[in-house]
Amino acid sequence: MQSQVQDWSLSEAEKSFHKLLEGAKAGRVQRIADKDGAYELIFTKSTKKERIGDVLSRGGPVED
């Protein structure tokens, strides 16, 4: 993942929301300036995790 930051004004971010999301997904932090501070948007890739119900339904000790 890249460690670049892209700065946006609030109005720019609202107008170009799709580009803002694409930038975050590409690994760039999207920083949106507000009069009271800033928001920072990052994309976190989801990982497929096993549901707890499926784990518990197997029973017995878990083997590595």
C-alpha cells in the first residue's frame, strides 16, 4: 500500500466522491479539510473470516 495523502476541501470531496473513494482504494489517504479539522479516509480490504457459528458447529478441538 502506498503512503501518499491526497487533500480535498469538503466541497471538492462532495463533488468528486467517487474519485475520493477510488483514491482511498488505490492506497492513498484521502484527507478532507473541514472548518473544525480534517477527516482522513482509508480503504481497508476485507478478509474472509469464518463465521463463529460454523466454527462452533464442528465441535471438538481445533487442529492446526
